Amino acid sequence: MTKKLLCLVLALMMALTLFGCRAQNAPATAPATEPAAPAAEPATPDEATPAEPAAESAAEPYKIGILTGTVSQNEEEFRAAEKMGGIYDNIVTATYPDNFSTETETTIANAVALASDPEVKAIVFVQAVPGAAAAIDKVRETRPDMLFICGVVAEDPAIMASKADVCFLADELTMGDSIPALAAKMGAKTLIHYSFARHLSYATIAARREKMIAACEKLGIAFVDVTAPDPTGDAGVPGAQQFILEDVPRQVAEYGKDTAFFSTNCAMQEPLQVAILEQGAIYPQPCCPGPYHGFPAALGIDVAGHEGDVDYMLAAIKTKLEEKNMAGRMSTWTLPVNMTMIEIGTRYAVEFCEGRTNGRFDMDVLNSVLKEVAGDGAKLTPYADANGTLDNFLMFMGSYYDFSTGETYALEY
């Protein structure tokens, strides 16, 4: 009995000694492993190795904010944000007001509201309407770490390049040559340019117009400026759209059916396409080229279930235009440019937030994401003017689609 009691005491002392050793060593590893315990399955003693802390450090939660226009201003951007929300479960969205030019404070407030969530690490802002620069400044008063990716930039390129980390803009300078070249290819003798003072104050839009004038003169096309109502003015979007519906027939009556039309405003694209279809005129491309810009509503195409399906959209447009004998009179890019900017911006933000970029601006990662999203038919070129090159202000150029042949091509001019 005494021997049994002695053995029991010795066993108890050994157990206490072992427990004491583990307790003394615990502080060296506990801080690194404890945070992951709730999310991980219970580990066996053999699994509790020093390698675990490295896996935990990459798991910091984050969200990406996407700020777009409303459905009435540009539905494709709004839907693109929805699409990103369907792909990633950490997307939060907001919109800027339709009358953004007079409601700048609302745009700023909506950007600040997105940034008020500490888990929001990046904001994709498309379109970056007037007020975007001020919104970025306001956000960075409290969130200097916020990554800003801005598309369809309306303010001065140099200013926006200094505010945002990445800027995108459809290559309006190249389009100053490509639009007249395509109009000539489609048989245009006249090119009507619809715009208004606010848009013509934008540096790239003004520069594109000047290039269009020069290209039209070279091609023997008459260039005609027509001042349209600003959709952010007193008459609003309905007034601007009604003007287009009424003016296109007047211009065709004066210049004939071989007249090409181009408008600098998104809200005008649908009525412009409707009027051109009725008049048999020419439509080289939307202001923000792509198959979703105006075409679905103008042609009565049901997009439900095909959001983002470019091949479906191009085929559906082709069928509708062939029915109206207009396949050779209308064109666009194969890519929906604004939607593509949102997708590229969101994917780049993911790469940044997960630590896979070399700093805040990484051109190699951007080109890689561009290829994944847009294929080989698109390219990004840094903006350059007389003052130099802005490396992070990128001009986006895509390929055109010929609805009469079903071919994709890059214009030569």
C-alpha cells in the first residue's frame, strides 16, 4: 500500500512539473496565436508551430467602396458596381447626385461617408465628376491611408494625378483622330458635335474637339458645333434628351443622312441613338464607348441575366441593327469602357489591400489586371502634354466593332 501511495505521489509531481514548464514557455507564443483561435479549427499539439503567425498577418479584414452615378445619369456604371458586389463580398457602394455640378457638397459627403467605415481601405470613384479632388482631400484629412482609384476624370489631369493614386480616362486625345476616321469609313460627309460649356472646359474634351476639327478638315468632312443643354442645368436630363430627339432630324434635313453625330454627354446617348436609327444617319461611337452605353434601351434589348456579357450584347445589337439596315452605320468599342474601369479599379484595389502591389501605384499589376479583364485589345498609356507625362494618369483605348461584319479592329489614321 505504501509503495502504491508513493508511486501516486511521484506521478502527481511529474505532472505538475510538466504543466509548470508549459506555463513558463507560453508567453513567447501566445500573443501571435491567440487572435486566430476563434476562426481556426482546434489545433493538435503537433500543429501548434511557429509558422502560424505568418498566415494570420495576411487575414486583416478590408472593404472596397465604389462611388458611381445614379441609374438616370449612367446606368452601366451603377450596374458595374452591383456586379462587383456579386463577385466580392466586401464591396460597399454609394452614388453622387445627378446634379453633381451644383451639389458638390453632397458628392464630398458621400465619399466621406464611405470612408467613415475604418474597414474601407480603397475607394473606386467612377465617374470622378467635378468635386472629386475636393472629396479626396476631405477624406484624407482623417484617412490619409485611403487608396483612391478614379475613372472618367473630369478635373484637370495634373491636379487629379496629384490627388488620386490611379486615374483612368478613355483616350479622348486618340479619339480626336479615331472618331472622324471611323465616320469617314462609314461614309460621313458632315460631323455634328454636341456639347456645352461645362464639358468644353475639361482639358481633354476640349483637346479632343480640336483634334476632331483638324482631322475632319484633313478628311474632307464638314465639322459642325451644336450647343446642347447641359443635363445638370435647369432643364435637367429630360430637357437635354428632348433637345437631342428634336435636333437630330433638323440636322439631317439640312446636311443629309450621311451625317455623323457625336455627343460628349452620357445621358444623351440613348436619345441620340434612337434619333439616328429613325433618320438613318451615322453613329461612330458613344462618348464612353461600349456595347452597354445607350444601346440596350435604344434598341429594346433585354439585358436581364446578361449583365457584363459582352459577346451577348454585341450579337444582340448586331441583330437589331441588321433588322433596321443600320449595321454599317453604327459602331462602338467591344469593351464597355466605364464598366471596365470599375472592374479594373476594384481588382487592383484587391491586389493592393492584400499586399500584392509594389506601393500604391504599380503599373505592372495594372497591366496584368487589364489583360485579365479586357484581353489584348485594350491598352493603357500615361497622359502626356506640353507640361510632361503623368505616370499614374492612364488613358484607356479599346478596339472598335464592325456590326456589318462582326469583326473587331483598331483604326489606322
